[in-house]
Amino acid sequence: MKKKSISLVLGASLVLSLAGCGQEVATDNNVTAAEQEATTDNNATAVEKETVSASEEAGDDSSESINVYIGGSIFDSSMDPVKGFMSYGYPFVNEALIQADTTSEYVADLATDWEVSEDALTYTFNLREGVTFSDGTPFTAEDVVFTYEEVQKNQANNENVDLTKLKSVEADGDYKVVFTLNECYSPFLDTVAMLQIVPSDSYNSETFDTAPIGTGAYKVAQYDTNQQIILQINDSYWGGTPDIEQVNIISMDQDTAYSNAVSGQLDVVMVGSTYINETIDSMTLHKLETMDVRNVSLPTLTEQVMKDSQGNEYNVGNNVTSDIAVRKALSIGINRQEIIDNAFNGEGKPAVNFTDNLPWASTDDYEDNQVDEAKKILEDAGWIDSDGDGIREKGDLKCSFDLIAPGNDEDRYKLATALAENAKNLGIEINVRNESWDVAVVEENTTPIVWGWGQFSPTVIYSTYDSEMFLEAQYANVTGYTNADCDAAIEKAFAASNQADANAAWKEAQAIGDSEYPYLYLVNIEHSYFVKDNLDISESTQIPHPHGHGSPIICNLKDWVLN
Amino acid sequence: MRNTSLWNRRTRLTLLIVLAATYLLAVFFWGLFIDPSEYGVHYENKLLAPSGQHLFGTDAMGRDMFKRCIKGLSNSLVIGLLASLVSSVVALIMGIASAVFGGFVDRFVNLCVDLCMGLPHLVLLILISCMAGRGTVGVTVAVALTHWPSLTRIVRQEVLQLRNTQYVLASRKMGKSYLTIALTHMVPHVLPAYLIGLILLFPHAIMHEASVTFLGFGLPKEMPAIGVILAESMNHITTGKWWMALFPGLMLLLAVVLFDLIGETLKKLWNPNSGNE
């Protein structure tokens, strides 16, 4: 189609044109579009796209559609933004006021610019004019106010977007919104980027589960529960018409998806590390950068019974991992690259803290595979292999603990097994168990677990390191890590009135926390996809993928081009 | 006409049973006492095709599939054994009680049997396994608690026949207790049918354990089990690693067929008249 349309345009001016030439031009054109998008100059991109789509319309005779498999998580939850859909930030139906760019900085989306007051209590957003929802109603400040108030009213339904710090949201004319906070809350911009706007006139909490109406490049044309979601172009999209008219997101098993890709029925297929050494005709493997890390929680308390604020009793702690020597020896002594090679066929990058593509993440990297140093730490702490079975002991206590690879996640199980193999070198025995999340959550305060974290918002530091989170929420500070200095640094980060101060405080909190190794960071995973050679997924505008088991590839769906 | 040759049918059948039982016992004990490192992780041997060194090849973690199969089958046999024991005791008690007492007890037992047989077996297994906390315990309890109904029916039928025989009626008139009658007159008669039923339970129990595990409601991933191995191999079958599914599947099939063979053959040996039925 593209070939034809470009040929037509060329034909008018050049009279004679070869089909091969036409294709080359088309490809060049796409690359330019992608590159311009990368500069985040929205206006230029819009103009560029307008010209492309105009030429398309000239010779458009067939409908273009692609079939994609991006894992099952998109089918698991409601598509309603008010209930937290796609809040990790990759809009395609509903859009937020701002969005993260490829460097994890925030850029305009439905807002054109914004201002934060000196005291960091007032955020003012100027909104884009001339935007309409896919049902034809205009987008105004009223919709923004409605969306935020709706989430606040139903906060219990939305665990991803936390608006408890928001005091009020008010419209100032049609294209200006003013947010007022109760107290300083530096991650507020993250919250704004996570909440996509719904129309105040047509919002319906039930129908939006499967058929949300938004301002994005695509709209949901059909939703078949646990089968497929069909997206079609939203004709009134403000950012120009996307190239691909229809996208079918298909739900299936990983192995079925792979064999469908082999038989040529899928254009994009997300694959686990099992498949990355395979080749598929006319498809290429793309490994995309993520901000997703896998780490292992190492409980820092000794075994005991503790109470939460409601007086419920919990068994907490682990007598082996509560010794900082064990935690430190593991952190510096294991060979992360070898673990990744063994578990993931080399897919992923070694990580000792959160990823460097996040502005608030710690950059204090250290060498691992210091086997001798690690052994010395263990021996100094009294862990000695006296009975010659390859596992150290301290008195009657064996240097051995269980590790839960939770859920139905083959990759976490492989990672846990590879870690256990590697820890044998240090004389530490790790018994890997695969358990359902139900069981894992019950044991989260006593048994190390393989976790996955990947998000724009630094609030993850609060939930994983702050002592006041211990026992108060699922997944939160499961190690029982308690350090007043760390808590104070987190407090400082929340209260910071500008981003630079906040990021510095977040890094300080991580520096304090990581010095006691409550988490054993292992790998910054990569997302791998087989993509048809004639499909350009615009890698230059792909954001670092947040946690999402493969679905984040559609973050820039509107920039994809089918040749 | 008598066949006096050494290789008459009876001898051949006995030999068959001995061979089959030897194979199964060998797998059982080999698996029971195998050193875990034999089927442990060896990353340098990832995904090797079958060879002299690794008869069934290796998997994505370099574990020897042959040794894993042996250990897995052995685990299945342990569960099958437990399940058969529990099921058979339940069946024996329920069957005899039902036939001897009759009336309300009989109706109650029949109700239980119908209730269990009315539900799809796999659904019942998954239900019980989940309720009992999944994992090894869950699947063992589920398999043990769901295989008694058919055996109960067999035992009940046999006992019903016996109940009206002259010697049972006579010993009742002579004032023998129900328990004495059950133990001295009924159990010995029921025993052959019961033992055959017991052996024929094994293949069911093993198959069901493997299916429940395959579906993810049974034995955990870290335990070698045929169900786990087959579930894992699903991810590799599309990329042409055929050995990960084929050999474990065959091993399971062989074990099941052999148990069936032993049961059916024993039936012929102990009750030759069944051929005329």
C-alpha cells in the first residue's frame, strides 16, 4: 500500500518511477518520521505525519492490520484508566497530561506545559487546545477535573494511582488546570503521568472496562474477553493519523504464539528467553531496554513474631539472611553475568540496584564475582564448612535458605535456579521453590522471594525500604529493613520542592539502604520480541519498558509503520 | 488335552508378570535411592539431543532427562501406592459395610459412590488438590481420596453375592457377629477381585497425578515429575526439542500399560473362568 501510494506521488512528478525506488523512499521517509519523534518536537512530528497520511489517502485501497501477541497481562485487568489501566505509562487509547520520554523525563502530552509553584504545593497545567475524544466531544479542563475526582472518589479501585496527597483540582477556564496538594509530594508528576484522562460526558464505569473512550491514536473497536482486543485508528486524533489502521492484540499461550509466529500469522510476538536463539523467517529478534529489575528479598530480621499497627501477628525474619555477612557475601560474591547466561541465554544486563535509565535510581555500582572477598566475609562472621558437605555452618545453623520463585513465571524460576547454582561456590545452599503468589505472600516476611520491579515513580523506594511500610501492605518492605537515616532521606525526598533535590534524596536513601543489602539485585531484564521485517516498531521512540511482562512494546503504537 | 510343555500359557503369563513387576520395582527403587546430583543442574550441558551419555537428552538447565524421568516416575509410583492403599482400605470398608448392613448404609454408600463418579474426575482432583493446599500434599490427598468408588462397587457386588450363601446365613444363625462373618467368610472370597482392582487402580492414580501436575495444580516445579517435565517441554516442542516430551511421555505410557497388563493377567490367572463370561 505504502509502495503504491508513494509511487503515485512520485509518478506525478517524475513520470517514470521504479517500484524498488519507491520502496526505498518510503523507508527513508519512515526513518525521518521516527527520528523527528525522538527529538520530542511534537509539532514537527505532527506535520510530518500529516504529509505521510495525506499521501497515503491518495492510493489507499486495502486495509492494513497487524496481529500482535504481547503477553496476557493486558487482558487481566479492566481497560478503564480510572481503575488503573496502563498506569505504568504507555497510552494508546486514553492519554495522560504528560508522558515519559525515552530518557525517562516528562514531556507534554495532553498538556502543553506546566508550572510548579515555589512551595511545590500548586501544579498548574496548560492544556492542548483542539483535542477531541473519539466520540467527538472536545477535551477540556472539565474532563481533567472529572477524571481526578473520579479516581479520588474510588481510590479503593485504583491501587496504582495514589491521589491521597491531592487536596483539590480546579479548572481555570477551559484549558488550564490547577492542582493543589495537602503537603509537599515530589512524585506528583509521576502520578499525573500515570493517570489517563476520560471524558466527563460519556464516562461509564462499566462500559469503560472494555470500551474506553479516549483522545489517543487508537480506539477499541472490539473486545473479546481473553481472546482479542481490536484497536482501530481514532480519526479525530490530534497528533496525526497513524500508519497502521488496525491492531489486533491476541491472547494465547506463549508456545502457541511462537508457533503462530513461525507460520507467519503474527507480526509481533513477545518471547521469553527460551526462544531468543531461534530464528523465524522474515522476522527479526528485537531486544528492548527495560527499567525492570529482578531482585531477591533477604529478610533482615531474626525469626520472631511481630505485630502490625492493627495488632495482627505475623511470623517474620530468617535466621540465615538476617546475618549481614550472608547478604553482603551474596551481593558481591555471585557472578551475575554467569547467572544471566545460564538462566536467560544471556538476555539481560547485570544489575546491583535500580536501572540507570531512571533519574532517581542509584548509580553506585560495584564489582561482583569477588568470590575470595565474599568467602572471607563469611568466615569472619563464623560461617565455616566444618563437616565438609560444601555448605557452611555456624554452630548448628546451616547456611541454607529457601527461595520462592513465585507465580507461573518460568523466567523467575530459571533465574532462582541459576542463582542457587552460583551460590554453591560460596558455600551457601539455596533451595528453590516454585509457589503460587498466594503462598508466596503468606511467607513474604520469612522467605526470600524473587521480585520484579520496574516503574517510573521513585515511590518504590518508599515501599521497599521504609520501615513504616513493614507489615502494612503486601509486597512492601518484606525484608523488615529498618534504618532511621534511610527513613529520613525518604521523608526528605517526598518533601523536596524540586526534582533535583528529590532525586538526590532518593539516591541518598538507596545508598543507606543498599549498604545493608536487604535486596540482592540480580538483573535488569530485557524484553524480546520477534517482529516482522516489514514492520517498523520505531525503536528510537520506545521508552525504556516498565514492568509489564511484554505489553510495553505498544507504548509508541502510533509511530509504527508497516511497509 | 493337557499342554505339558514348559511354555504353556500359564507359565508365559507368569513370566510376563514377573518381568513387568521387575521393571516397575527397579524404576521405583532406583528413583527412590538415586543421588539428587545425578539429575541436577549442569549448565554446560544445555539442551543436548539424546546420546550415549544422556539417553533422553537434557533440558534447558542441562538436567539429564533420563535420570529425571526415573526419579519422576518413582515419585509418581509413591503417590500411586499411597493413593491405592488409602483407596483400597476405604473401598473395602465401604463395600463390605454396604453389602452386609444393607438398608440405610447401603443407600448412603451408593450415594457417595454416585456423587464421586458423577463429577468429572479431573475437576474433582483439582478441587481437592487446591483445597488441600496444592503441592505434593494436595495432589496426594486428591488422588488418594478419589479412586475408591469403582473398587467399592466391585467389593459390594461380590459381598452381596456372598451374603445370601448358605454358610453365611448359617453362621449368622449360629450367632456369629458381623465382624467375624466379614473377616472369616467374606474377605477371603473378595480378596482376589479386590487385589486385581487394587493393581488396576495404579495406572489411574499415576495418570491422574501426572495430569493434575501438568495442569499446574500438583507437584511443584522443583520436584522431578512426569507432569512437570511434560509441562516444561511444551515451551520447547515448538522449537524442535522433541526429546523433552517424547521420552518422558513414553516412560509414563509404558508404566501405565505395564500395570494394566499385570492386573489383567492376574485376573486371568486367578479367575480362569472369566474367559467364559
